[in-house]
Amino acid sequence: MSDKRTCQQFCQMLSDYLDGSVELTDCRLIEEHLDACPPCAMFYESLKTTVFVCGKGLSEDMPPEVRSRLRQFLREHCRKEDP
């Protein structure tokens, strides 16, 4: 793999990857990294499962604007670095 990003940098991109909102080039780099890095692949599978379970827990009666704000809040707070 020619990309010099760290595992942490790839992991920070996984939420957008799951949402399908990364560039095709980044998508390929992420997939190559996941194929070559078992710890990141395990983290990805865990994140994918968490997103699926949380998605099932969201009420279909939740207003779209509330759902959108909740997702945005989670994206912003999940990306913050620990102090």
C-alpha cells in the first residue's frame, strides 16, 4: 500500500466509509488497508455492527430532523480526540 496514513487516520474515516460518503480513491485505500490490517478490520466489523444495531434502535416515528441532528451529533463527537 502506498498511502502513508496511520491506522488511527483510517479508523477516523470509517464512519464516512460506512455512510458511503468518501471519495472512490479513499474508499479503495480504506479497503486495501482493511485487507492488510487485521486490528483495523476487526474495528471496522465492530463499528459496522454497532451502526446496524443502533439503526435498528432508532424509532421509525422519530421526526427526520431529529434523526438527522442525532446522527450529526454522533459523527462530531465520535471524531473528537481525547484530551
